[in-house]
Amino acid sequence: MSPTKPRSPCGQPRCPHLRPCPVHGKRPWEHDRPSAAARGYGPRWKKLREVILNRDGGLCVPCRAEDRITVATHVDHIVAKANGGTDDEANLRAICKRCHDSKSGKEGRAGR
């Protein structure tokens, strides 16, 4: 039998409980959010992600458009799935974390 990872403390200040905390439960952004696989990011997505990263040479497409060379760590939906975008290869591109966070932030603000 292998040892299990020790439970970590609740993230709320001065809370004496360990995670999962019976008082505070999950972190706020985790409530009512389906799993990654349920949102369409299961094994099929992982394979498609590798295809897109290889297709784009492992470099961030938006950075390359601005003559910067940056390693891509994410695959981005050009038209977000929430806005009707699909997992079609033409709607996907390799992107770095900085560009992805910037784009996601703009989309989030536009949605409010």
C-alpha cells in the first residue's frame, strides 16, 4: 500500500479544518463547474491540442504576428466556444500564457 498525500489546511484565514473543509467547501470558482472532461477537454482534446501545437511549430501565433518568438503553452479557440466557436482546427491556434490570459480577460470583460 502506498502512502497518501497529507491533507492541506483550509485556505480561509484562521479556519482550523483540513481540505475538503466542511465549512468553506470548494474554492469559489470551483462551485458548480463541471469537470474538464465534461466541458469537452478530455482525451480527444489532449490529442487535438498536440496536433495544433505541432502544426504551429510550438510558437505563439499572436506573438509571431508581432515579430516576437515565444513558446506556446496553450491552445486557443479563436472564436470562443461560449460564442459559438468549435474545436475545428481552423478555429484553433497555439498561444503563450501571457497572450491567452490577455485574450481571456478581454473576453470576460466584454461578456459582463
